[in-house]
Amino acid sequence: MDLGCGTGRHTIYLAQNGFQVLAVDVSETGIEVTRAKAEKLNLTNIEFAQLDMRNLTVGDNLPDAILCVWTTGHGNIEDVRKNVNEMYRILRPGGVLVVDYVSIEDENYGKGIEIEKNTFINNVEGEENIPHHYFSKEEIEELYMGFSNIDIAPVDYYFTDNYGVKHTIKAFVVIAVK
């Protein structure tokens, strides 16, 4: 499962490499863009579902793996808790989860208006009304207590924005087994 597939970067890559993929996103537009890319490439090993990651209306113990990149910090801590619980519920026993979380060490932490501990609005251009939660390693450890073989590694993502300004996103990558 590519959870929060957006416009399909990971979905397409996984499908091109022989995986059966369930592409899931809350955005109808994201699903449509991903579907169009898959059709253009004649990829037939992708299923699509428009779902909210906090309420995945699919059965239990389904995917072998879940990939969730650059989406988990949208919302408050209760939204994140719901997401982690849903990923745990639907992942098959022995299944692997790979997910990332933006760190409290990130350059945008503390900007905007704090609406609860470590959660801010009006701190990311283009996403002004979307809450962004920033994580400590200890907070992630608490969220993943039900999983086994948990690895939490700090990572820096580098990118250049539309204005040519270079940025670093400080994050954690979590790899966990149900």
C-alpha cells in the first residue's frame, strides 16, 4: 500500500518493479493523476482507493507492507494516533511499515501558531490552514509500542523550492513490523 500516494511517485515506481500496489489518498485529484500515469505506462498491477488515512475502510490484515511518505505530520497528534492505529489494524501479521515524520529539529518547527504541543498552523507556505505536527523520537516510540522490530532513524531531506531557495527537512524514518 502506498498510503498518501499523492500524484503517484512511489506507486508508479513500485508497480514498475513488479509489486501489486494499492494506491490510497484522500485527494480525488491525486488518485486521478496517479491513475492517468499508470494508464499511460500500461501498468495493470495498481488498485486505487480514495480514503482518509485516519479511517481506512478496508479489511484487517491486508497489505504485506505500507509505505507512507511526507503525509503523516498533517493534522494534530490525535490524527496521527488514528493513522498509526489504522496502519497497524490493516497490516498483515509480519507485515512491514515504512513511514516518515518531520522532527522537532526541522526549520519550520515553532513557526506559525501553535494549536497544541508541537502542532502549528500558518507555518508552511501553501498549507496555511493545515495543522503540521512535529515529532520527537520519544513520541514516535510511544506511538509504535504495539509494533515489533522498530527502527527509528534520523534523516535529512534536501530540496530546492520554486524560488530557488534550498531547504532541509529534518525527519525520522520509521521501519516497523507488525
